[in-house]
Amino acid sequence: MRGLLTLQVGVVLIAALYFGSSICIPFVLAVMLSFLLQPLNGLLRRWHFGRWPSASLSVLFALALLAGMAWLIGIQAMGLTHQLAADQPTIERKLDALHHLTEGRSVGGLQHLRDQVSQLLAGPPPAPPPPGNPAVVKPAQVEVVDAPASSLAVAEGLLSRIAHPLATALIVFIVSIFILLQREDLRDRVIRLFGTSDLHRTTLAIDDAGSRLSRYFLTQLAINAGFGCLIAGGLLLIGVPSPVLWGILAMLLRFIPYFGTLMAAVPPVLLAAASFPGWDHTIETLALYLLVEPAVAQFIEPLLIGHSTGLSPISVILAATFWTWLWGPIGLILSTPLTLCTVVLGRHVERLEFLAVLLGDQPALSPVESFYQRMLADDPDEVEEQADALLQDVALSTYYDEVVIPGLQLADLDVGRGVIEEEHLARMREAIVELVAELDRYPDLDPKSEGAPRELTPVAPIDPTGLLQQPAASGMLDRESVVDAGWRAAHPVLCVPGSGPLDEAAMTILVQILAKHGIEGRMVTNASTSRTMIASLDVGEPAMICLCALGIESRLSPLRYTARRLRQRLPGVPVSVAFWPGGEIDDRQRRLSQTLGADAHARSLRDMVAICLQAAANEARDRQAA
């Protein structure tokens, strides 16, 4: 019912936007204008101008800029019409050249285009003489000439054409003034509308969204204005007619990502081809757009507003199509700002979160969910691709702790619910083993801390009383000192996985991370430590025993008995347990882990590495004391 209600509200809202466009467009323009003017309005209020003067002066400033822009567009458009009439011979010569180049191919189409252009520039043809018998005297033609229009009639016709745009502009500016005046009151009403259960969080969210939108719109307007100035200046140097007009067009259309600059480049390129006898100016005009747009997009925009608008490319295209269908050309220009407002609203309002998921550029799935989904889809190549991307920013152990292990825990839960078949589970085990082997080329180092010592590893003391909460960096230990400290056996750590279906895969990861830090581990199966087989198990001479389980609560008893049997077989060897509780450890999990009787507990790969290194340091200290 809630989904149906949301769908009904959406349909009604779209219908209201479509049929009420004459009301909605001025209101939306006013909201956008208020976002742009809010920094200026806030600055004037800080200068003690008061509410009314600050809002009025801000809107008057915008009105002056728009009036100046309209005046420039009118002057440039009038000059362009005269220029096109003067360039008719050049246009005809260009079409004749194209006709000769493509002779035999689409000749009729080019000839028709040439005739249409000539007719458009020359005006309507004169009326042909009436047919008749030359012997018969033709009647005299009578032409009815209207009396010259009075000044009142001319003014009335002009006002009828500009009345609607003037009324729309007046509504926009008046509404903008009241939005700037009642900004705090409107914010409180929005808070009440979307919920007051968490007033502090809602207030911060709305203030953050408002400031971000205002800053984004203002910065984007400044960047687009600079882009338009560069285009106008370049066209002026090239000699293209009406450069200011094309600069303003480039500024406006650049609000449309990906395609706006391309659309703005078409008219001046065609005009350059029509205005000059050669093709040099046409190539220069096209090169101007091809050089300026990448420079602004790749260097200036990332520096000022970041690399992304927060919208996915497909959402930009869909938004442009949707808003153009609703409101025409004005909807095309407003499509990106409106969609951005929708995404920001979806990120802060729980009931509208689906909008942020559909339109935003944030990944739809978390890294853990994405990893598990690819494992379920039997797509190891995409799993490795995701790992390569994440390992550009994090260390290998961090990737395992925060992505792979939680993903394996999700799979472990699904196996317990019986939704994963044994054949599929076997393929997942093989994929994990292959992934670990492929990632062996990465060191366990933070890629962002290139200057950190590569041979040093932080050491944490063993906690003999229970849980290791945080690995305390009580000292630094050289990797080579692990061997020198007395862990001279070929495999100083005996690694025993739990009885879970994916515990062996987790232990494979742990063995690899230990090896990255100079600690050799030997993994045996859980079945080999059973009551009937542990006596025949070749345990060697390990310096530490490590148990590993993805979930401790469901496997507490098997782990406890495994630890007891290993203590009986290897008396005096410390036992550590690695498990991932999936969050902060509570008192219940602490008590459960303490019942295992282990010497130390780790809840991450880093913890286990720190425990082993500290054990090596302790042994080295004991040998030196002896």
C-alpha cells in the first residue's frame, strides 16, 4: 500500500507539473535564483542591510545582469540577420562546392538545400503575372494599402508579444524576494513536513543540502560564464559574426552535461562555414570548442567543484528528456539543476531514498554486497576487477577485513538457511582460492603512505585475559627479527580453520597475510583435528596455534573442543582465535570468546598479525634474558 501510494503521488505530481507548467516554471526559476543569490543576500545581511534591503538589492542585481544580457542578445541578433543576408553569395558558393565534391551522390538533396537557402535569404518570390489573352485588355490592378498604424497600435502589438515573458519575469523576481526573506521560516516548514523525530539531524541535513546546492549553482554559473567569455573572445579573434551571442548560448547550454557544449558549437561552426570563403575559419571555430571544453572540464571544474555533479550519466540523459518533454527548452536547461535537487532530497529524506539510488552516481550496492553478488553470479573476473580498484586506495588486509570476510559471512548465513546448493558452494570456495592467489602480488601496505617504512610492522601485546580490543602500537618490530627471535621452524604458526563451510577460505586469507609480514603459516583441515585423527596429525613444532571462524556464536562448542585437543597435543604452545563479529564486540560476545580458553583473540587480520609479532618479540626477549 505504501508503494502504491508513492506511485499515485508521483503520477499526480507529474501531471501537475505538465498541466501547470505556466505556474511551476516561474516558481522553479525563483527557487533556483534564490539559491544563486543566497550568498550575496547573506553577505548584505552580515553588513547590516536588513532583510528587505538585502533581498531587494540581491534581486535587483540579478535583474540588472539579465537586462544587460538581453540587450546584448538583441544587438547581436540584429547584426546577425544583416550578416546572413550579406553572406548569401558565400553560402551559395559553398553549396556549389559541396555539389561538385559529391556529384552523383545525393545531388538532388544538395540542390534542394541550395534552393531553400537562397529562397530563405532572398525573401519570398514576387507573384507571377496573371494568365490571360494578350489581345484582351487587362484590367488594372488595384492594391489595397492599409493606413499607417498609429503609435498606440504599435505599442499594443508589442506589449501583446512581450506581456507573458514580462509577467513570468515579474513573478520570478517577486517570489525570489520572498524566498530570500522567509528562508528560515521555509526551512522550519520543510523540517516539520519531513519529520521532527530527529530534529538535530534533520536541521543539519537541510542546512547542508541548502548550502551545498547554493555553492554548487553559484560555482557552476561562474564556471559557465567564464567558459562563455572564453568562447566569445575566441570567436571574436577568429572573426565569426555575433561572438557575444554565441558566448551567451555556450554559457546557457553548458548547464546540460555531456551534450550542451556540442549543441552550442553547431550554430557558430555553421556560421563560420557560411561567412568565410575558405574552410580555415570553420576548422578554427571547431578547434576552439574542442580545446576549451576539455580544459574547463578536466582542470577547472575538478579544482572548484570536484569531478562529479553527483548524477549518473544515464540519469542526466533521462532527466534532459523528461524535463524537455514537460517544459520544453527551459526544461532542458533546468534539467540538471532540478535532478541534482531531487538527488540531494533523496539522500536526506528516507521516504525519497529511491530517487538518490536511481539518479545518483553512488554505487547501488556496498562493496561487500557487490562482492557477494558477483560471487553468487559466478563472475570471478568482476570480483578481481573490483579488488584491483579498491586496492588502489586501501591495504590488502583492509580489503580482506572490510570486503571479503563480511562477504563470506553473508554466504555463511545463506548456507545456514539452505539457499546455496553444495555445488554452488564448491565453486565459491574455488573462486576465493583463485582470488587470493591472484592478489598475492599486492603487498600489505597502505598505497597512500608511500613514505612509511616497508619493513616495519606495528606490534600489539597478547591479551591473556580475553579480547584484544585495539592493537596497541607499543613498539615496532622488523620482519626479519621474527625469524631471528626463535621462530626458526619452517611453519611457526599452525592454522586450523573452524567447522564452517567457508572457514577454510578465511584461513587461506589469513595465511597469506601472515606471509606478507614474514610469518610462515601451515594450514590443516578441521577434520584432521577431530578426536580420531588428531593423534596421527603431523603438527610439527609450531610457535603458535591459530584458530579461525567466520562466526563464533554458532560454532562455539566445536572451537572450544578443538582448542582443548590442540592444547593436549601441543602443551605450552599459545592459542589465538581469529573471528569477525561484524561490528563492535559486546559483552555477550566477549563472554563467549573467553569460554574458548584461548591466550589471545583477534577480530581482524591486522590484530592476528600483531599478536604473532608480539609473540615473536616475547620469545626473543626471553631468549636474551636466558
